[in-house]
Amino acid sequence: MRVLGIDPGLTRCGVGIVSGTPGSPLALEGVGVIMTATDSDLDIRLLELHLQISQWVKKFSPDVIAVERVFSQHNVRTVMGTGQAAGIALLVAAQHGVPVFMHTPSEVKAAVTGSGRANKAQVSEMVKRLLNLQEIPKPVDSADALALAICHIWRGSGDSKIKKALALEKKRLAALR
């Protein structure tokens, strides 16, 4: 399974591709950060995110896109930008016919470190170890995107199977009507 993890952000959007299956070694295929200029208009920034995430999808042909679920924060402006960036990731997934799954920060931390309360440094260190990297990917947004991809491979593969089974059952029931 090849998963594109997306840590949504309007200024810095982490992206990372990891391949593997539960119980087997994981492989890093690509990692980066999409940056948008803070002095650009919002519509231009969202368009840039759309174009660049689309390029990642075209280049790597992921089986699944895993996006961090927007988490409530005290800074409404930050939440809005994160939510808008997540929406762009969902749009790109739909446009390319790639299933998309959302994982909370606690789910990602628990999957990667064993604790839903792990800090960013612990998550980054585990990403480094799990992918057998020489150093932690920088900035942290890129490591977070890889953690999302790892989380989905380990935890989301069951969700993927359930989603497929439900879709098949829905089609079967529709055919009976």
C-alpha cells in the first residue's frame, strides 16, 4: 500500500509518501513541504496547494490519502487555514479518485509511538526509526505527514477494508431494488 500523508497547513503543508503493509518494513518514497506566500491572497494560496498536492498524486499514484483531521485550537485563524488546506487535500483526492481517510493527532501519535499523548519530538524520532532514516525530516510538518502515512498503513488498512466492503454491500442492495 502506498499512502500520501498530508499534514494540512496554509503556510506550510507537510506531504509524505510511505509504502508498506502492516507487519512488514515501511519505505519512504517522498517527503516535502508545500509553502505558500503569506502575502498572497487566500484564493491564490489555495490554488497553489491544489496544484502542488495534485502533482504529488500524479507523481506517486497513492492508493490512499491520509489527512490530519482538523483539531480545535484556541487560534481561530490557524484553525481556519488548516481547515481550508485540509479541504483542498480532500478535493484533490476526490478529483483523482483516491480514497481519503482522516486521522486525529491522537490516533497518529498512538500509532507511531504507542502513546496518544506523545510530543512532536517523540513522533519525529519514531518516524526516523520506523523509516530507517539517517535524520529526522525537517521541518516538522514533513515528519508529521510521514507519521500520518504510517498511521494509516498500520491502523487505517482495516478502515479501508471496511469502507470497501460497505461500498460493495451498498451496490449489491441497490441492484436488488
